[in-house]
Amino acid sequence: MLAPVHASAQGAPLRVTGAFVPAACKPALAGGGVIDYGTIFASSLNQMAQTTLADKSTQLTLTCEAPALFGFKVADERAGTAITSLVTIPNYDAGLKFGLGAADGKNIGAYSLQMTKQTADEGTTRLITSLDGGATWLLNGGAIASDSSVLVAFAGSATGTVPGAHTSMAVDTGPMATAMEHSKTSPGSRRAPAPGRWTRPPT
């Protein structure tokens, strides 16, 4: 005759530990992000109309440790100094113009950015933007707003309409069209940098 076996169940905690680490992404601008027109003297400016400088361009690249959803905003470090009446890129309104700063209490001019030739993970993608922090997305023809309110991202494919997870991305930031006020109201000789700050918002 077999004696009954009694099993005594005692609590055994089960723990699952780990850490979630978002993929780190590193942005870079060719040439250190510097667009230098050199020294521009007042005597070289048109006396009656704006002076339009030669278009410039650079390239923005972003590399991530693993496929990641990312976006960025562009902020004008010299906000409030853009002369929005100047023509930079045709049909660009005031919200698409960045400031060149001021000298002797007078604003110098304005510039605008356009993004083209975007690729991601060695394939074609498309530029998209969000006006509501990423809740909805719209196609973007390349125009970049200067007030840092617009979130910019890249779709998952050439026909996508929502952000895709990428490990690498490259986009030309050009033409960058720069215009300076006519010499009758411009300050004296002045180097006219085109400053801007690229920031990756929290995700």
C-alpha cells in the first residue's frame, strides 16, 4: 500500500528584467553645417532692389545604431530678423524664411531652405511633415518652416505616407536661396552667415 504524497507549493517569484534603450541616431551636416558667402560689402549690393546671392547647398545625413523612427525640426537662431518681403525661393511665404541677423540695428536679409534628393537605407524615400506633433502626416515638397513648429520625417518608402524606421538617411539641403536688402537701408560691410539649428525632438 502506497502512502499518499503531499506536495507543498511555495511562492516562487518570477522576474523579467531588462532595459529599453532607444536606438541612438547621429545627425551630421557636410562641411560642419557652415554656408559661408565670405565678406559682402555694401558697395556690392544693388542700391534700389534686393541682391540675390548664388544658391548654396549642403547635405544632412543621419545614422542610427538600429532601425529607428526619427524626425527633426529646424529652428531659426536669428528669429525675428528675416526681411520677409524679400524673395528667396519663389512663392515661399514669411513662415519659410530665416533671418540673417542684424547689424547697426538693421536686419540684413533672409534665406530659405529646400530639401531634395532624400534617400534612406540606400533606397528612395519621401519627405513628410506633421503639424500636430506626429499625430498625422502630410506630404512635403521640400519646404522647411523657420519657426520649429513643423516636425519633419521620412516615409518608409518612395510612396509611403507615414514615417519609416531607418538606419541611415541622407538629404540635400538646397538650394538655399539668400537675399539681402538693398544698400540704401543695409548696414556697412558685413559678413552674412546663414545660421540655423537642426534639432531632433524627443520621441
